[in-house]
Amino acid sequence: MAEAAIPSAEDLAAAGLRLELDTAGAVATITLARPRRRNAMTGRTWTTLAHVGHSLPSSVRIVVITGEGPSFSAGIDLAMFGPEGVSGETSLFRQAGTRPRDRAALDEGIAEYQAGYLWLRRPDIVSVAAVRGHAVGAGFQLALACDLRVLADDAKLCMKEPALGLVPDLTGTKPLVELVGVNRAIELCLTARTVSAEEARELRLAELVVPGSDLDDAVADLVAALLAAPAEAAAATKALLLQAQGNTLEEQARAERAAQVERLIALSAQG
């Protein structure tokens, strides 16, 4: 299948994003780039993220998500809920209605937003969230959508949606429950309290916590270590790990056998 065109720099900027590919084409860095709004996100941010995910070159193996300035993301831009909405976008309140077609349209719109997060779980890439400062609501869920999270020691995580009369709907509830358990997830969501970087590490919400000045270097070291494994073996292993929790031991053993057969055949053909 032909790769779609990567969004232009202008389209990315309009969505509050910036995209950089390293010289080898193996690492894509996506920066949330609305620092004056603490990198608050809108519907355009999420649909453009989905576009980026579908258009990255096949050479990309690692995707790093970070934020410009002192915050990862303040979450959803609350202007989305105002009567005027965000410039160039439709207000969510205007889309809400009780008629079946209104409900269907709203459901479809949210599904398009979720697509901006779902692709980060693809087996052929490893996604890394580099979080400094606040990661609130949609920002917290974006970090949860990534495979790995590296936090600066000033990071503050908060699932804010229930306090706003909403629910977390950007694919964050499943990884949160899987990481901290349903009881702790209920407590974190319904109190909407802030989780420090140190507590995040204790709760398994972070793989690594480092001083803020060391965040970029820590992420670079992690990326280098991840790239050390051959791409095909890395993708096959991630695919196995993603299905492990839903499989019985027998099912997972069968999946391991099938994956290893393919790997052995491929290696034999190479040499």
C-alpha cells in the first residue's frame, strides 16, 4: 500500500503540532507545539495526529511524543465546549443532540479523535512519551497511549475529565486500568487528583523518572537501546506482548510458536 503524504508544516502548525524525522528515518518526534496554551489540544490536533500516524514512512521504528515548553499538555482546549468552539472547528456542544443521527455523528466524531491515539500501539513502532510538567486529561491519555513513558521529576499527571462532567474517551481507560488496577483507576479518575512523578513511578505509570535537565538525554538513550534490536524481531515481539494479556497460556504458547517459525524461516532465507 502506498504511503499517504505527511501533513505539511503549515497543516501541522494549525493543529498545534511539529514533526521531525531523524536523518536515518527511524525516529519520528512529534511535538505538541502550543506552548502559550500549555499545549492544549483540539479536535484538529487529534485528527492530524491520526493523519501523521497513517503517513509516516515505513522506516520509522520509534515515535517520541513530547511537548514544547514547561508542560506536556494541559489536555483538551476548553474552547471546544464553548458556543463558538475553536476557530475552524465545530463546537462539540453544537454537535450534541438526542436524535439518533445526532448521536451517530457525535460518536463518529469521537472515533476520529480516538484514531489519533490508537495508532501509537501499532506493533511496527515503539511509542515513547517524554513528559515534563503537566499532563492533564487528554494529555495524560496521550501519554497512556504510548508504549513507554519517561517523566521529568516535575511531571504532574491528572485525569481531569470526570471533574468537568465528562468521561475519559481518548483510549485512556484501558491502559490506566491495566497499569494501576481498577480500584486505583477509579480513585484517580473520580478524585481528579494530581499524581507526582514519583508516585507515577510507584504506580507503574512511568518506566523512568529523571531530573528535568536529563529528560532529553534519557529519551535519546532509551531510543538508541530500542533501535538495537532488529526491526522485524522487535515488531514480532511487541505483537506477542500486546496479545499476551488476553490469551490463555496455551494460546500464547501457540502464538509464540507461530511467530518463531516465521522468524526462523526469515533468518534462514537471509543466510
